[in-house]
Amino acid sequence: MKTKLKTQLKKYHRKEEGLTLLEYAAGAAFVLMISAAAFAVLQTGVTGLFGSISANIDTISTNTAIGN
């Protein structure tokens, strides 16, 4: 009885279905690094876009005020 239980536990322990905590942590770290890199790359473009929009609004506002 004891050996049968021991055998079953060893058999269950050897199954490698699913991910381990280490694999989840590595995946999360990878996603975090990719996200940080994407934000760093996109930050310049987004800052430039909003700067351009702001300049256009200022130009329209100035031209409208002069026209009145």
C-alpha cells in the first residue's frame, strides 16, 4: 500500500502539464520589457503630434482674433 502511494505520487510529480511560476514570471517580464520599449518609441511621436495640434490651435486662435 505504501509503495503504491509512493509510486502514484512520483508519477503525479513527474507530469509537466501547464506552466510553472517561473515561466509565468519570465513571460510577464518579457511583456513588461516590450511594453516599456514600445512606450519609449511612441512617446516621441505622440509628443510631436500633440505639439503640432497645439500649434495649429494657437495659429487658428490668433488668426481668428486678428480677423475680428
